[in-house]
Amino acid sequence: MSASPTRLTAHLSRRLLLASTPAAMLALAVRPASAAIPIGRAVSVEGGADVQRGAEHTPLTADVELMLDDLVITREDGFAQLLLTPDTLINLGSGAQLLIDQYIANQGGVLQLGGGALVFDRPDGARDEDVTIRTAFAMIGVRGTRFFAGPSKGAFGVFVERGEVSVLAADVKRILRAGDGVDIAAPGEPPSEIKPWGQPRIDAAYASVGL
């Protein structure tokens, strides 16, 4: 977890650009057959949303299967709830981009949030998964928890409802537990000191992902 937010932004931009090139199409074509095994599905979709798989761009609807390297995009009127097997739920708000970079059921992986907001949710008692969520603002390390990450009150905010996450930005790490929140003013800036969020801010954050 040592990459800077600037490098992460550039990496995601390259992934999105290369996904539309002939070279990327060839790379996808020669992937091992195991890469085509579904790792999840869309549970529900409101408004407009799409999934980009290689060079293909198709509407996202309930029960569409998700694969490694899929890019899920919600439009300005869209919300989507995704299930990564066996029991990780992700709610995406409007104008979000989520790249499933790496993922193995019951182990975890790497997701990249290119815009918008999400709520990550694993039920109490579920087996721990080591998940990293990369954004332009921070790297978020997750183990069995429910938390929000995305725009909030003019900053990029992270709030933990239960469990624990680490937030790393500008070489500063904060460990958040239930009730804790931090703000990051801009890419390349460190996270603020940990502080509780008021209920109105929590409600607004969850509403931004359709909850």
C-alpha cells in the first residue's frame, strides 16, 4: 500500500484508455479460461448503469454476472448494488466508476473507485477478506466491515459504521473504527484527524448511494 494517489489516478486512467484498444482486446482474448468465471453479479440497478468488459459496453441490469476486469459505471441518475461472492455487497452512487481489478472469493482483492461514492458491506460473522480499495485520494484497507467512501461535504470522506479500515494518503495512515470518519481535501493531501460524523452527514452519505 505504498503507491501515491497521483499514480493510482494515472493507473486507472491507463486501464480505462487501454480497455478500448486492439491490444487490450487481444490480451482479453488470450486470458486463461478461469478468468471468465463469474465472481459476482448485479443485485439491483436503478436509473442508468453500464458494464464495460474489454471493448464492449453493455447496459447493467439485475442478475448480470460480473467478471474480473469489469468496469461498472453508473450514470448521473443511476445506482447499483453489486454482490461479490460469496457475501460482499457494494452499493454505488450516481456517476461512479468501479473497476474489479483483482478478486478471489473468500480471500479478497483490489477494487478501484474512479469516481462517485460507494458503501462496502460484509455481514457480521462473515469470513475475513483482505480487500484494498484504491482511489485518487487514498488507499483503503478493508477487513469485514461496513463503511462509506466518496464525496461528502466538499471533500472525499470515509466513514466506518462497523469494523475497521485503514486510510492511507500522502504517507499518512489513519485507522478508523466504528463511528470514525476522516476527510481528504484533494488528491495528494493527507487524511484529516479522525472525528465522529453527525447523523445528518451519515444519512446524506448513505442517501448518495441510494440507501
